[in-house]
Amino acid sequence: MQKIRTHRLTRLFTAITYSLAIGVALNFTGHAAAAACTAPSTDYGTATVTVSVPAAATYRVWTRINAPDSSNNTYLLQIDSSTCYNVGGGSYANNAWTWIAHQNGNTSSKIDATLSQGNHTLKLIGNKPGVKIDRLIFSSDLNCVPTSSTGTECNTPSDTTAPSARITSPAANASVSGTVAVTATATDAVGVTKVELYVNSALIGTDTTSPYSFSWNTTTSSNEAQQLTIKAYDAAGNIGTDSFKVTVANGDKTAPSVPSGLTASAPVYNKVNLSWKASTDSVGVKGYNVIRDGVPVATVSTTSYSDTPVSANTSYVYQVSAYDAAGNTSASSAKVTVKTPNVADSEAPSAPEQVKATAVSSTQIDLTWSASNDNIGVTAYDVYRATTGDASKVATVNTTSYGDTDLTAGTQYTYYVIAKDGAGNESDPSEKSAATTEAIRKKSAITGTVTNSATHKGIKHAAVIITIGTNKHIIQTNRSGVYTIRNLEIGRYNVSYRANGYYSRSFSIQLTSSSVLVKDVALQKR
């Protein structure tokens, strides 16, 4: 059951405040004329509202009313201009807030309205002076009697269905420029409250009225692929989304010419020198991408580059592409191949030091170490791993860190690192470092029944409050008083049990295994 804002009416029943358990905003009218309800002889004001019913059902209509006396204790309720109820009458407390669900002074004649899913129009018509209404509730639970000031104990089924959302313009992968009109559709079983537009993660605009439209100034985004996302919300907080990429292409759309005259030379075993002729562009070339063996390795603003360190006695293939300030990129240049010379180097690097293994999850251990020294230069590090027996090489990297993944939970791994230079000389192994991956945390659950200590019957809608870390979570019992708290890690928890009209109880509950713990609790009436 979803509540809305409380609205105050200045004319209806002297000083009525009114709110619905389902629906949206109230609209007010000045006269009591109605198609189904006959207008009273004295006009005490009306209120009209459109409400959205989440599911087709028979709903009991409850009114929280305050009447001055037994002669002035009714009002007229009209539903969809076709059904009129004379709500109240008969004998109930004067000058006190009272929940009633009867009509024509007969407490046995309940107001049960059979409504279809969707929108319905309600009109409240004042026909007696001095009558006040605080709240109106539609409850699909015909046996529930509200007792609190809000009546939240008579909950209707919650809405768990997210809206359906779709971006209708522009199309996916479209090229856009300037100010673009983005349009979208969104539908929901109960109703869409708002739709938001995001470009990447930035909120661009919000619209609450269908058809949904937004204005996007693409000049504030770079000339490249941008992710458009809409989020459609309903009143229950469910979110439906649609997302795809479009390409922003403002201003300069012409790519630079392809770089030409690329040459490559290897003066020493661990370095390759590149040079090429400048490209031309309609506005201006901003820089060049250097590509080695099909992989970009550098971005420069000049027409030369030294690629180092590289390995000795190895062949490499290079290309270059040019780009401008608008992000337009040329095709890659023709390929050139170069082979680095071998090197007469018999001196091995120093052994890596300060090797540290740190478990970061149940499947990963991260390694770090200090750089080795070499007379010419270190080119790579080999990482070795062992659980039992001899170690085996698991990676070769050119940095001083490595993340070892796809490991087994709760297992100790031992590592060492060897440094290499361009001539293939290897250092002594580093000192060993060990770490144990985190164990997979077992999950458990608490279940049970909250009962009346005198009748031993389950208490529906009782609150079960559990503290997890610094946060409190509330779980309600079902109609039979049964509750279940799932996905709890092994440990101790503080759990409280509360219900309207009962004394609360609190327990410290220890979970010691992944099995479900049964905790039945009996509450005493106040």
C-alpha cells in the first residue's frame, strides 16, 4: 500500500485533511454537484482525485473520521461517477478520530468496491458540518482493521514491476551534432512518476509528463561515442532503463591525411627510433598515435619517437596514425619492420627485493616488488608461484607488480620473482613471499514464527528488526506470522520483535553454521 502526500482542504467539512493509500495529487472544486451522488442541500465543499489501482480486486474503503455528534457524522464518496456511498452514520465516538468502513448508519454494511487495474476518479462531498477526514485507505485485505493513525498495517500488495522504457530518438549508433531532441516512451502497470536522461553518468534532464522529451546540447560532449541512458521510475521506486551509444560529430569532421614516409631503426638492442612525414588536416593536426605490433604504445605531438625499452634480437612492426583536435583519426600508415640487434651482455640484473604478496579476495593475490638494477637495463620480470612442491612460472611482466587471479579460496600460495635483461640474463630469485586467499564466507538464515503468547496464533505484519553492521533492517511477518531473514554471514546479531499492541522482545542470536536457525518468538499483549 503506497501512501501519498497529505492535502488540506479549507472548505470541506470545516477543516478536513485528506490522504490516500493509493493515488497521486488532489484537485479541488468549489461545488458539490455530482453525477452519481445527489448534491446536498448545503454545500460543504468537495475534493476530487484520480488514483491508480495496482491490481484488479475488491477493496475495503476505510475512512479515518472525526465527527462532532451523531447527527453530523457522514460524508458522500463517489467512485468513477457511477457509485455513491453515504459513508458513516449510526453510532460511533464523537470528537475522536475513528476508522469506519460502513455506510448509511449500518455497521454491517461494509463499503467494498470492486475496481479494475488502472486509474479511478474519487470525489469526496461534504454533506454535514463539522466533519473532519484525516485519511482514506483502500485495502485488498478485507479482514484487516486499521488501528494506527496511518493504517499502514492494512498493506495492499506492493508494486514490484519496473516500468518499460525505450529511447525513440535518436536511433542507436546515430551521428548527432548541435542541440538534439531526445524522446522516450515509458509505461508501467501502475504509473510512471518521472523519466531521467543521462549522457554517460551525467544527468541531463527530468520529465514527468508523457511523451517524454529532453534537449541535449552535444557541443558540451567530446566528438566520440557517448552513452545515452533513460531511467523510468514508478511510485514504488522500481526503475526501468534503456541505453545505447550515439556518436557526437560537431564542427570538424575531416580526418587528417595518412602519415607517410615512416622509417624505423634500432641503434641499440633495447631501442627503436621512428620518424615520419607530417600529415595535413583541414584545421590542424594535433598529434600522432604510435602502434607497435597492432597495439598503440604512445601518443606524441612530433613526427618522431623512440620506443624503449624493447627486447634484443626481436622483430617489431610499426605504424602511425594522425588525429586532430576534433578527435578525427586518420587510417594507419604503411607498416615498417625492424629487428633489434643482439647484445653481448653477460651481467645479470640484481634480484628483485621487497616482494610482498597480499590476498585481496578469495580468488586473487596481488604482488609488488622493488625494481632490479642492470648494467644495461632490465626488460622484464618472471613471476613464479607454488602451493606445494616446485614453483612454476605464471607470468612475465615489465612492471613491478602483478595480480594473480583465478585462485582457489582459502589456499596458501608462495611466490618469488626473477628479473631479466635484453640479453636474456636472469637474476637470482627474490626472497619468497606467501599469502592465503580469503575463505568463501558461509551464508546462513534465521526463520521462525511470531505468535501471541496467550492464543499461540501467528501475528501478521509484526516487525522483525535485525542490526547488520551499523544498519538496521526491518522484515515483516506474513499472514501466519512467519518471517525469514536470508543471506546472513556467520556471526552474532541483535534481533528485535515488535507488533502493535504487544510488548517487544530482543535477542542476541549467534549463527555458527550455514544451516537455517529457527527462532520462534511469543509476544505478550499489552
